[in-house]
Amino acid sequence: MTLQLNEEQMMLKEAANGWLQDHAGVPMFRKMRKSGSVFSDEIWRDMAGMGWCGLLVEEKFGGSDFGFVGAGIVAEEMGKSLTISPFISTAVIGATAIGRWGSESMRVEWLPKIVEGSVKLALATDEAVKHNPLSISCAAERDGSHFVLNGSKTFVADGQFADQFIVSVRTSGNETDAQGVTLFLVDAKAGGLSRRPMRTLDARDTAHVKFENVRVSSGTIIGKLDMGAPILEALLSLGRAVLAAEMVGAATQSFDLSVEYLKVREQFGRIIGTFQALQHRAAQMYVDLTMASSIAYRALLDLDINSESAGNTSSIAKAKCGEVALSIANESIQLHGGVGMTDEYDVGLYFKRIRVAQEQYGDYDFLTDMIASSGGY
Amino acid sequence: MSELEKFRREARDWIIENCPATLRDGETGIESICWGGDKWVFTSSAQKHWLECCREKGWTVPTWPKEYGGAGLSSAEGKVIEEEMSSLDARLPLYNMGIVMLGPVLLKYGTHEQKLMHLPEIASGKVRWCQGYSEPNAGSDLASLNAKCEDIGDAWLINGQKTWTSSADKADWIFVLVRGDNSVPKHQGINFLLLPVDCVGITPRPIELISGKSPFCEVFFEDVKVPKEYGENCPSMVGDEGRGWEVATYLLKFERGGLAGLRDKDVDLVGQAVQVYGIDNNGRLKNGVFRSKLVKSRINEATFEAASGFLRGAKGDDGAMSSVMKYYGSQLIQREFEIRMDLGGSSALELQSDAEGELSQKWLYSRAYTIFGGTSEIQLNILSKRVLKLPGK
């Protein structure tokens, strides 16, 4: 048990669960992986049709303003069914970036498109192999009413098919200064922007993105010039909390598969689930999973009530859920034995997804270092 | 404003008006609580006053029916009172095993007369109860208990020994599990009896632990006669003869729920750590290994708090959650004391050095958290059987 969902939230959860299993579950993942293209525009538009892309968009732009708990519910179900979609990049981070910090003309232009699923956004922050969002060498020089961007980003989730990038750029100061960071909304078709596929272990369309003298107008700035760092932090917090929920979903499914396996696999003339050594490991996983789910929804609730500690709670949630999910993914393979190593069984797919998600928006080491520092030690 | 919000405001005002300032310090430690009972000595007049105020209003046990000493409130209202007392840092007016464990059991299994006899005295703090469950040879395997209960006409004759009975030397009454029938499987043939601790033939003896003095006692029963009836329709036995196990396990659910909440009040671990190890130019503790340990512990605490919060907000409980919380919470407390001992260094190891001596005792005692109330291993057994439905042999 974790957060007790209200009626509306429960309906969302059931609808998401049913639809994803039927239309975007593991069989679909396997089929698409084989065909080489894992993202389906059609599925994305169907999701938009169910209102998922507008969960964090105001009603006047066509959204439902349902809140972060709602987004977490959908993400958790996506985690269970291993659904590939730019939900977090677009409907969570993108929608909030523009909805909260975008100019009025940006909101009018983009929010309805986000809601209807006709635009996909991606957040481009990482520059090195480890997440370190405030260390930015990607730079923009002013040129009249425009800026010229140079630099490159890596590990950009959904970057292969995004239509617009939210890019963190240094507009003044030194590489690690908190001041002088600006967020730009950059069209993927802009001259000088190029991307290379970075197909990750979980078969997702991640990308390296390069900016060579990319000209953007000052009207594409999200927030204010040089004042982008706190916005970037806030956006990453949302991503962390919702991704934590997705990891809870993936770990839950991996765990359920393992418990089922313990009930059918026989060795030494016995169902292996009768062995106490295995029962206790399964029970410990259950405890950890319950805890992970609790902290994930605590973070989502904190975001919904705009609590001052929401950022910190989101970091804690991502760290804890990443730790628990990865450990459950490891254990799931071990409990399956040899077949757990085969591509035929699903636990390996969850293992790979969880490992990639654990790295996204900061891994355990990054987040715990940040949590300790913000705690004054 | 909803009815419940109105109630919240009234509850808050009432607590502010009636709870003495000295008891508004957020203390939840064992020593700070009023445990009640005939032998209780109030630690201050404020403690007495606060108990009297709450007793008057039925707020020592707000959700119990009025005729049994409660205020007859809904569980939602009871939760509001709990939340408001906690947010106002008010100490609980009364806490003991009668309130947490026996009360819920009697409300479910007791006759009206049993409830009338026992519940109001629990609610008012007049009677303090203790729990006679474990025996030297019945720990984790509690159902193998062997204290004998013979039928001698209008009374039961009890012989045997109980152990790990908290505060048997301070309590007025004891609820005890005894074996009435040896010829049936072990989970059958157990009776659940209520009796005064000062019965002839009962001898409690305190147990000394690795941490020194403890609340635990052994209790010896030598030809103890317990009347079958304390009055009309008011038997000394709860539930039917031979059905004591069902009553016992129902009660354990509340015990586990209660244990998980026993925490020390906020200790400034960060402040201590900064003093002990120092901070480098980037604001990090100079000992990175300890820093990792500390942050991990704090992440786990935040996680546990989140889960506790949701648990308090839950409507029902299937018992599984109390096993989850007991398993996780007990280890969390142990980690915390290990970290405090680490920070204390050699000073924490010195015998009888005042402040730190107290810490080492708590640390030593913390090993008990994963043992009492059902060991960690038993909690895992419960979860694998009842929740995960993993097969038995």
C-alpha cells in the first residue's frame, strides 16, 4: 500500500493500465524493436486523445490540470507495460516548462499542440557521460535580437524524434556559475542543428545533439536571460519524480513476474517458491517496493502542493526508487536463473530499462551527493 | 468548510487550550509518556492535568464508544485528533498496552459485560495491562506455548512461565495465552485469559539485558486460580475456549503497528557530524565514507516517513502493512543508532559516562527491535505467505 488514490485517480490508473496492456505493452515493444523503429506517432496521438498529454496543462489550453500524481500514475503504468513514449520529455517537462515559464505567445503556440500530441519536446542538458546539469559549456552569443548557439548535448531522451528541444545554454559567466544559464526552445529543423542516434540499452531513441552556429530569436527563451538555472533544476525535479514512478512500475512488473515464476518452477522435486531462502528474498523485495512507491508518490504530492521541499523530495525519490528498482531487476534475473538471461523472458527487458532510467536526470551517486550538500553536509 | 475541517479546528483549539505548555514539546520517548495504572506516579502535575482533561472528553481513546470510556468518534475524526496533537507537538495523554492492544481486541471479541468491566478503566488510565505471550520455548514459534490451563470447575488453574513480559512488575492486569488442550494441533487448544497480576501464585522478575535494566520481566505462574467468570456474562476468557490463537494474532497486528513508531526525537546528526569530521571547501563532510552512510540513512528515513504518512491516511489495514513497517522501521532505527555510535566514537563506549552512556544503552537495546514483536524473519514469513502467497512445503 502507498498513497490511497481518490476516485478520479483510480479511474485514470485503470484506464491507463487497460489501454497500455492492449496497445503498448511488451508484445508491441518486441515487435517495434524488431522493426527498428520503437516510437509510434500513432500510439502517441492515441495517448494524447486520452488526455494524457494535457495532465499538466491548464484547461484554457485544452489540458485537464490533473497534476503530478496523475502524471506519476500514468508513468507507473507505462513502466509496467514497458511503453515507449516521450511522455516525461513532452507532457511533463515540456508542458511545465512552457506552461509555467514560457512567454504568453509560446504558451498559445505550443500548449494546445502538446495537448493534441502534434508536437514532441525533448530536454537537452547533459554534456558529459555523467549528469551534471549546471556545468554547461554549450554557449550562446548575442547577435542583435538573436542568439547564436554552439556546443553539443548528449543522452537526450527522445531526442531522435523530438520536434523541439529545450536546451540549457551558457549566456554569461564561467562553466559552473549558477548565474548565466539560459533555456532556449530550439526547433529541431533549425539550420546548424544535427543529431546522431544514441540507441540505448532499452531500445529507446535517445540522441546526441550538436549545435553549430544555430540562430535562435530571443523570443525562444524560456524564463529570463541568464536566469535559467533554477528553472532547469525545477524541470529536472519533475522529471526525477515522474521517472521514479515509472521505475516503480517497471520494478513492480519485474517483481510480479518473479513471484509467479517462484510458484511454477520445480527443482529437487519441489516448487522453488517453497524454499525459505527464496521466500525471504521475495518478501524483502516487496518491502522495498512498498517503500519506493511511497516516496515516489510523496514527491509527486509535494509537487502538486508546490511544497518548498518538493525538489529535495524528488531527488530522494529518484535516488531511492532507482536503488530499489535496480536491485529488484538484478534479483529478478537471479530468481529466474538461466532463463532470466534469455531475451525470451521479459525480466531482462525491465532490467535494461531500469538501468537506463537510473542514469537519466542523475544517478544514485549524483543525487545522494546533492541531497547531502543541500542538507549542509 | 466540511464537517471534518470544522472538527479539526475545534480539536485544535481544544488542545491548545487544555494541553499544558510543558507537554507541548513533541516528546514521544518511552520515559516521557504517561503509562497509567494503579502504581503510576505522575512525573508532573501537568501530566496529571492533561490526562484528566482528555479522560473527561473521552480523548484518551477517541474512537471507542462513549459507554466504554471513549468519545464515540469516527476513525476519520480520531485521525484528525492524532494529527492535530502531533502537529501541535502535544504529548499523548496516555499510552499503554490496554489502549493499543487489548482494547481493539475486546472491542472485536469481548462480550458487552467484558467491555464494560475493562475498557473504561483502560480509557481512564486506572488499569495498566501487560502481555503474557512469549515463553522460554515459545519465541518465534509462539503457537508452541506450553503454560498449562486446567479446568477445575468454576476456575482455571494456571501453571507455567512467561517471558519478555514488558512491565509485568508495574502492571495491574495481564492478558495471557495458555494451553488448555494438548491433544489437538498446536494452533488449537490455546486460550486467551484476563487476570490481575497480583493473583496468588504470580511472580514477576525483571530481566537484565546487554543494555542494562529493561522493562522486560519473566513471569512465573504457580497454581494460579483464575475464576471463570468475573460477573454475569463476563468471563475471564476472551473468545471461545480453544480459539485463543485467533484472538492472539488479531492483537499482534496492533503490536507490530505500534512498534514501528517508536523513534527517538530529532537528533541533530548533521551538526554532530560536522563537529566530528569537519567540512571541506565545497561544504562536504571531510569523511566521504561516513557522508555516504549518513545520506543513505536519511533517504531511508524520509522514505519510511512517507510510508508512515500514507499508512495513517489509509482506511483499512490488512495486517501486511504492519509487517512491512515493522521490518523496515526496526532496521532503520538500528542503523540510526549505529551512526550515532559512530559519531560518538570512543566517548560513546565509555561505561557510565553520563550523556553518552545513555546512547550506548539505547544502541545495545536497539538490537531488540528486530527481535521483539515478531522477529524480522517472522515478518518475512508473514509477507511471503499472506501477501505473496508463496506455497508452504
